[in-house]
Amino acid sequence: MSDLLSTGVSALLAYQTALNTTSHNIANANTEGYSRQRVDLVSRLGSGAGSGYVGSGVSVQSVQRITDALVSARLQTSNSAYARIDAYNSYAAQIDTLLSDSGTSLTTPLKSFFSAASQLASTPASSAARQTVLGAAQSVVDRFSTLQSQLDTLDAQVDQSLQSTVAEINDYGSALAKLNEQIVNAQAQYGGQPPNDLLDQRDALVQKIASRVGISTVTQDDGSLNVYVASGQALVLGSKATALGTAADAYGSGRLDVTYNGQPVTAQLSGGTIGGLLDTRRELIDPTRNELGRLAAGFAQAVNAQNAAGVDLDGNRGSDLLTMPSGKALPASANAGNAGLSVAIADAGQLGTSDYVLKFDGSAWTATDARSGASVALSGSGSAADPLRLGGVAITVSGSAQAGDKFLVQPTADAAAQLALTTGDPSRIAAASAVSASAASGNSAGLGAIAVSDASNAALTDPVTIRFIDANTYQINGSGSYAYSAGSAISVNGWSLTPSGTPAAGDSFSVQQTGANSSDNRNAQALAALGGRALFGMDSLNAAQSALTTRAATAAQQASLALDAQSAVQTQAQAARESVSGVNLDEEAADLIRFQQAYQAAAQVIATANETFQALLQAARG
């Protein structure tokens, strides 16, 4: 009877555990991160008898979570990728709107400026038309400043998000380390049996960390889980968590680096929200801000150069209408020397969208691209007479640099904010060309086109008389003998004159500075045409501005498509986990009935054993 009773009791206890586990599954059907649990039953060894082995019941071997390591790893990867592109997409959309919306883009103010210059060409002596040009120029300046401010704000938001995300990672890491300790202790206390609910909590923390930064995990023999950031630094080792930090970058640019044990690891991180924020900084904010600065520098240099090619309403040579932006060089905090670098934009047409790292090796300077690390051609010694030159900038070194000193050179990072009008006087606009020409009466050849080719020539406005000795030879101011062919230009002192027709002996032309209150409009026409003139290699200002807008729109569109795709991948990964580990209430209800029936049957076995035992006792008494 004891065998029958023992067998019944074992079944009763086993199915009681099964019922408890099933009810636990049902209770947590909607608990995030919960994994369905299953009771593993194993039959007890039978006892030998003359007729063979007789079974002795059932035991609960373990209560296990239903999980798949590959499915969990896939979900971790998809969560990390989704969080990265989600953060990136948010900023890409904002930058696209900033550059394409009519209320914030450069298109409208630039178009208005060149339109105002065109109207000035129609009435070059008009004070109202000149004031309109100044007003339009101020609008361009204000728009550059607004765009710079908005990009700076987005950059600051990236830093704020980095700080808050790092804090979240540290909180989750500390909680995971504590769970590791609890899991190890629980397994040791119960003979290696898995503490399923603690394991679920730990897995949920791993998924949360993965959504903040790319990680890898390794399970240890004692049941603890080690977590590493993508570059290999240990975030959690057993019951010990190491916190990430944030600190000012090495150049004191105002940006934050993510640190590990005090050392910057920003360049090594990827994935998750942090990866998206860092990619936003590298791929969106920096190139956009640098390109905006390049446009500002190109606009200022072109407008100033064109104004210098003319004379203003008072007959004076045109002066700068806009301040010319300059670059900046940030010294590394570890520099041992006292050198300083002054960065001037020498040729806006040669500017790129890169920042550079300049390093002194004790005898010479070398340059690398700050983003890619690729070497960049560098010339010059760094003196005022022979500045260092790269990417359209001239760099003058002051003080003394020591071997190993480094500087971050940013040619255009804040150039758009430096742009400003230098005058509020509309008469300073040089609508007339700097030089005018006249033909002597009786000339065989007519006065063709005259244009300023080099406004920086010191002798540009010096009076010049060109006299032809014959059809193929001319003199300048009565001296020399210069060959001439019909239709060619005569270039002197930074201007070019092309007579019309065929000159004859005695033909003469006079060139002199254009006087005050001139109705000449050639420089105003050239100013109005600046938008379509090649300034950046083959690109015009209008084309470069349009390309900037297009790149931002393309980046936003690609980010949006990538987000949609990654969202689908994440949904599939989550569905795969649910199909393996999720609770199916219909299945649990069926199990509940099945285990209840088994429990009742086990109770009946015990009742039968009791009745049989009582019958034996009764027989013995009789």
C-alpha cells in the first residue's frame, strides 16, 4: 500500500506544481519580457519485483523558461538597430525641414538679394534701390545666423541626450549586476535550478541597454551574464558594474565625449540611441554646419570682390560690404607648448566641409581629416609670410609648439554666425564699374566691352591711353609696341578692353576711373549675376545651396525608409520571440484542464490506496 500511496502523492505534488506554473503563466500573459514556463516531469526509478520492475511515480525535474538564445540575440540586435535609426531619423527630419522650409531656408533671401541687385542695375543712382540691396543683404545675413543657431541648438540637444542616455545605461547596468548576484545565489541555494523570473528581468534589462548602445553578452558558468559595449569594454562583469561617463572633448569645443574609466570611447561606440546620436553629429550636423559656413564665406568673398571691382556713388573704390568669416583652431588640452593658430579663409572656392587635426612632431606639421583620419596635403611653414595652407585656409602659427601638440582646425564650423554687414550706408554699394573707357572721335574701331578682371590690382584705376600704330600694333601711354589681333582683348592693370571692328593707325582709347554719381551699371549687373557664377569649383552659389538642401532631403528620406524597414525587422523579431516564449492563453487553458484532471486522478489514487489499506485493516481485525 505504501507504494501505491507514494506513487499517488508524487503525482499529486507534480501536478500541483504544474497547475501552479500554468496559473503563473496565465497571470503574466501581458507582462513585458515574461517567458512562458514549463514543468519538466521525470518518472521515478521503479523497484524490482519477481515479475519485473514496478514504477514508483513521478518527480518534478525542473521548471524551465521556454526561450531561444538565437531569437533573443536577434531581438537584441534589432532593438539596437531600431533605436539608432530612430534617433538619427528624428534629427535628419529636423535638418531637412530647416533647410527646405521657405521660412527658414536660404533660397528666398538669396533670391531676393540678387533680384534687388538686378533692380539696382536698372537705376544705379537710386538711393531707394541701393537701400533695398542693403536690406536684402541683411536678410541673407540674418538667415545664415538663424540657420547656424538652429544647428547649434540641435548639437546641444545631442549632448543633452548623450548625458541622459548614459545615465540610463548606468542605471540599467547597476540593476543588472544586482540581478546577476541574486541569480547566482538562487541557483546555488536550489541546486542549480534556474530562477526564471529573475532571468526574465535580467533579459529585459539587457534589451533596454541594447536599445541605448550596441552591446555583446557572454553567459558565465555560474549563471551570471557579462555585458560589453560594442568596442569590448566591460559594462557588467558578474556583480560588478562599470559606469560610462561624459566629459568635455579633448579640444574643449563644448561638445561631450562618452568616457569609460575616464578615457574617451566616443569613436568606438555604435548602435542604439547613442550610436544614432553620434552618427547624427558626424553625418548630419557637422557636414551641414560646415557646408553652411562654406556658403557664407563664399557669399561674403564673392560680394566683397565684386564690390571692389566697382566704384560707389561718391566715386570711391568699392569696399567690403560684408565681414569675411574666419576659421578657428582649438588646442588639445594635453598640449605642452603655448602655440596658437590663427585660421583665415584665403579662398572660399577651395573650402571643403571637413575639419582637420594638425599635429606637430617637433619639426613639422602634418594634417589629417578629423572624421576619416586620412592624411591631408599641407604646405607652408606657418609664418605670416608663409602660412600653412590646406583646404582653402591659411594658418599662421604663433608661440611655440611642442612635439605631440595637436589642434582641431574648423574652417567653417561657425562661419555662418560671423557674417555681418559692414555698412548701413547705401552709397557704399559700387554699382558702377571701377573703370570706364572712351574712344577717340574718328576711330575706325569702335569701343567694345571693358571689364575688370583683377580688382586687387593696385593700378586698376590709373589713367591709360591705348593708341594703335597700325592694325596689328598698339602702344600704352605712348610707350611700348604690343602685338594685336582683331577681336582679341587688351589687358592692362587688371582690366580688359576688347575693341569692336578693326583698328587703324591713329585709333585711340582712353581708360580711367569711373567718376561719382555715375549711371554706369556694369558692376551692379555683375553683382546680380553672382548667384549663377562658378564659385566653388564648377558649382555656383545657387547650385551649392540647392545641393545642400537636396542632400538634407535625401538624408531624411533615406533615414525614414531605413526606419520603416528596421521597424518591420523589429516587429518580426518580437513576433519570433512571442511565438517561442509568449503565453498563449488558449494553450494554457487547455493545460489547466489537463493538469487539473491529472491532479484529480492522483487524488483518486491516494483515496484508493487509503480504501485498500482500510480494507486490509478490517480483514485483519476479523
